Amino acid sequence: MSEWFETQAGMLDEVWRQLTRGVADAKAPARHPVLATVSSDGLPEARTVVLRAAERSAARIEIHTDLNSAKIGALRHQPMAALHVWAPRARLQIRAGVSVTIRSGDAVADMWARLPDGARGNYGVTPAPGTPIADETGFSREADPAAFAVLDGALQWIEALHLGRTLHRRVLFQAEAGWTGQWLAP
């Protein structure tokens, strides 16, 4: 029997295992992926986010954010992002290209209703996230459903790189190719 990293199917299965585990397990590496966008000035921006959903059958991920955050402006300018996960135990790097749709207001009211009270305060920070403040306490948190946004990410491609002890393996999967893999030089 081969190891998961020896086949393209095994690599893709492990990618999705890592992503779905990240949704369910707060200690899993994929729980806090890095999301990279391009600002309206054309500059790269990367930040750690919380993965809220990962659905293999739909090839989608979900992230929650404040509608007033800089990432919203970046995604309105360029609705593509990159997602990065490093899973140290598996020795697996996951990179993915994501087409992002921003949902807010009535479209996410049911999701807002299910958020725990403690989490709601993350959406509605005044002044807006990233705004300069006089000191570390110069902001307030007021739960505001109008500031709650959901980023729906449609995966366009996934690249998996396994850093083996003696041999590295890298494979690219693309939505337009029906998620069939193409081995790449590591």
C-alpha cells in the first residue's frame, strides 16, 4: 500500500482532509490559513484568517470578516485571493487560488443569528479595523450585523507540496481540468 503523498489522488485527499479538519478542530493547522490579496494600490497583503467552511464537493471555502476591513476593499478591487496552509506533521504546503464573492446584510442574516455572542463583537469595531488609534484601547467593539461579511471562496486551483525526508513531491490541481492533477518539479 502506498503512502498518501505518492499519488495525485492521495495528495488531493490529504489537502481536503487538512482543510475540513481545520474547520472542525481549532488546533489544526488549516484552522488559521493565510489569505493573500492585492490592495487597490497593487500591493500584496497577507493576513491570517479563520477557516469557517471547506466543502470538497463544491470546491469552496468560507471565511468571516468585518465588512469594513481592508481585505474587503482589496477583494472589491480584485476578487481573487490566494490561500496558504502549512501542515507541519504532514509536511504539506497547500496553496490555492480562490475567486471570492462577498456576502453581507440579508444574505448572511441567518449566519449572524447563529454566531455566539462573544464572536459577534468581532464585527463592528469602531473605528474601522486598521484605522490609526491614539493608544491600544482607543477602539470599541459593538456587535453590528451590518458589519458582518462572509467571503465565499470558489477554488480555482490547488497546489500541494509534500516535503518528504528524501523526496519532495508537488502537484497542481485545476478546477478547469476537473481537478485532475499535474505533477510539478518541486
